[in-house]
Amino acid sequence: MTAMPSGSIQPDDTTMCSIAVTGTGFPAGVGVEEGADVEWQVPEETAVAFEYNGRSHAVMMATPADLEDFALGFALAEEIVGTAADVESIDVRETQLGFVVNLTVDPLRLLRGSLRSRSMEGRSGCGLCGVDSLVHAVREPKAITATLEVEPAAVAAAFRALPDHQPMNQANRSVHAAAWCAPDGSIRLAREDVGRHNALDKLIGAVVASGADPATGFVVMTSRCSFELVQKTAAVGIPLLATISAPTALALELARNAGLTLGSLSRRDGVILFR
């Protein structure tokens, strides 16, 4: 079993992902006169196209950071490839319209059934955009085979520590975070994006790229728990996913079918685990 990274690994340069804009303060706040101009940081959101062997598959709207992690994590979470070793190379290039990320994969290693056609772009808040058939909307998640003992107190500790691992959000207060944690709740890796699904994809890619076994830790996120997050988490064998908001009924049903534990913050700042 691969050991966890010894400390939190920070994402790549985040200075490119926030833009300073000017607004008008109202009502008056601390240090700001009413009607005065204030400088604010807003996150970048741009098109990121994923190609496999030069063939376009999906276009996602995302924060342009950690794009190699994003590409690898998306390929694994969407079950386009079975393992990271199936990806021979990842090439990122910037264009006038956004970024193109091409993954070179042995054609025999592509899981063809998962290369669902997408007829439009994937918006940052949506995990289904562009899927063109109801049969592709909800796929049964993989069964979790790993066991991981995590106490509710450890999940609560991870949530408390999460703000310290959100450098983008500290600047612009507008992006989601996903963090991978040791069983004691200490955060090992974190990634951010304007889209919650994108943040999880980036995190999955970062964990796998680090050489760690995803099943040896759990994930906390700053979002609600929709069924797509369950599918992505189960695809790589992570046994526990905790989100700030409670899971949807469908997310809970799929998680229970897969043996995935879900968690959320309770109204009294505690943690509820749904097994």
C-alpha cells in the first residue's frame, strides 16, 4: 500500500486565477466609505477542452490551475481510463479561446463505454452538461472494497482545517475546495475550482499523481453532495466523502449501494456520517 504524502502539497501558481476588479461599496463597511470604489478579486473561469489522442471529448468551464491534475482526475473519475498508468502523456496548451489538454492513451486501454458523447460544454456547476442520453445520466458507482476507520471527530477536524488550504478562496471568496485527508483528519492535498466537480477531479488527479493510494484517505468538500460526486469518489476507491451540506437522496442511495460512507456538517457544528 502506498504511503500518504507527509505534508500538504499546495497547488500550482494561483496568482493567474484571480483578477482584480473595481466595485462600489454599499453600505459602508469596515474601512470602506459608502459609495467609495473598492478593489475585489474575482476568480477566472475559462474553457478547458479535453482531448484523447487528439480527438475532442468534452469542454469544461473551470479555473485554469492544476490542469494536468484536472485531466488525469477527470479521466479516472469518469472511467475513461482504468489506471493512471494508461495515460502516456498529458499536454496542455493555451489558445485564444481557452486551454486544450490532450491525453495520449493507448487506444486499447481506453474504456470505450465511458467515452460518452457530449453535445455541449460542461458548465462549472454541472456534472452532467452535454450528456445526450438519459441512459448516460446516472451510472451505478463502483463498489468500495477498502475499509477505513474514520471517527466523526476526524471529519470535523478536517472541515476546521480546510480554510487554511484554500489560497484562491482567501483571495476571491468564490471557489470550491476538495481536500484529501488522513484518517486522523489532517489534510494532505487540496485543490480548488469554481466548479465543485472540477475541484474533485483535480484532487483525484493530484492524489494519484503523488503516488498515494486514494483508498487510504477520505475527502472533504465545501459543497453539497450530489450523486455525481459519489460516482467520481467511488470510481477511484475513496471510502468516505464528506461535504458541508447533506447529500441528496439519490447520492445517498448510490453511496449505500457502493458501500461509500457519506458525511456532512450538522446544524450544531457536529458531523453526521451516513453509512
